[in-house]
Amino acid sequence: LNIEEPSSEFKRKPVIIIVVGMAGSGKTTLMHRLVSHTQASNLRGYVMNLDPAVMTLPFGANIDIRDTVRYKEVMKQFNLGPNGGILTSLNLFATKFDEVISVIEKRADQLDYVLVDTPGQIEIFTWSASGAIITEAFASTFPTVIAYVVDTPRSESPNTFMSNMLYACSILYKTRLPLVVAFNKTDVAQHQFALEWMEDFEIFNAALDSDQSYPSTLTRSLSLALEEFYKNLRAVGVSAVSGAGMDAFFKAVEASAEEYMETY
Ligand code: GTP
């Protein structure tokens, strides 16, 4: 009897990529780009939509929360506003998430990546019990990476940059999963400044000195505290619109998946 051990390659697949980011950062457009990139590169991708309120998706989803939960019905039935409706829909979906995991497990040897789009309001996913349950269910079964999408042109002000990075930092420490920061919209603004600010506290401080729009004392002290955080993440520049940076993005995801395999 010849029983082959499953290869480590098999065990590490698929890698789950959970895409989060502030409203308007370009999550959905980036998801679309990632889906096309995987298809064009012969990578075997599976696509999941966790936004119950999205009207139309520019890409096809293999698993779609909207097939299970009717967001408008949930709002009516529980007498909720839009955000409460999204949150409750996600809660309802989370109770069935073991079934979703089984579906992916059955196809595990045929998949390289599972791309997961999350609701437009970031906190609905990152600060809810159901978001935590879903993330945990993924991470206990597959290598899981968080892709944090940043609107690069809107982060050119040092104070805005800092708020965005603090949010990313809170996600990193809450989930304890590898995090890739995707500086999006590099067709409009290059992300070089962000890399410099993360690498060198002095350069960030100089930028802060020249920004009079906001009192900067808090930002200055926070930036020192974030030095440790910056060391723990991978940052890449991408453009969901032009497709720039896709190879760098997937390289960072692969390195993060390796880190996951070593750590978890
Ligand atoms: P919500 O889920 O609705 O909160 O937004 P989102 O984060 O999914 O962002 P979405 O993909 O809807 O993009 C927001 C806006 O940014 C749209 O007008 C996009 O066309 C634009 N956008 C997204 N990615 C890029 C990019 O790489 N470059 C440029 N120039 N615009 C982009």
C-alpha cells in the first residue's frame, strides 16, 4: 500500500486574501483587478462577496452573501437602518460559515487563492463579532492574509496618513494575521512618499512640520509608536485602474502566507 503524504504545497493552498479598506479606497475596483489578474496568470482563484448591500459587482462571485441573505428584507424585518441591516445580514451569514469553509475545503487542491470582498464601511467587518468569527474561521483552516487598501492620493497629508495607518495597525493587532498594505491609485499619486515616511521617522516629522492644517503633537508621538508596526507589515503600490503593481502585490501575499505557515 502506497499512501502518499500530502505535499506541503497542498497543505498551504489556498491562500485567503481578505480585502478591507476605508470607504472609497477602491476595494471593489481592486478586487475586480485581482480577479482579472489571477485569471490572466492561470492562477486558480475563488471569489467571495461579503457585502450584502452591493447592488452590482463588476466581477463574478463564486460565493455571494446576497444569495443567502436578503439585506432589504433584513432591514424591514428587524426595523433597521442601512448599517444595522448590513451588520445583521453579516451576523446571519456568519452562523452558516462552517458550510462556506467546507465548500472551500472540498476544492482546496484546485485553488490558489480565495479573494474576499468585505462591506464598504470597514468597521462593519473589522469591529463586529461576525467579522471576527469569519476571519477566525478562515485563519484556523487556511493561510489567511489581510490586504488593507489605502487611497494613496488622499493620504498625502501626514495627519490623514497617520489615521489610516493607525487603523491598519489596530487590524493587525486584533487579527494577528499578516497584513499587506496596498497603496492604491498609484496612477494618480505614487506611493514612494509613504514608504519613506514608514522607513524614516525624521522624514515623516519634516512633512508634519510643513503641514499646518492640524495640530501635530499627537501625530508626532504616535508616529514613534508606529515604528514597530511598520516593521511587521508589507507595503506595495498598486493601481486598480491601470493594473500596475499586481506582481508585487501577489509576491507580498506569498511572503505573508509563508509567514503564516511559520507562525500559526
Ligand atoms: P465602497 O465599497 O463603495 O465604499 O468603495 P470601495 O472601497 O469599494 O471603492 P470603489 O472600488 O468603489 O472605488 C472608489 C472610487 O475610486 C471609484 O470612483 C473608483 O473608480 C476609484 N478608483 C478605484 N481604484 C482606483 C485606482 O487605482 N485609480 C484611480 N484613479 N481611481 C480608482
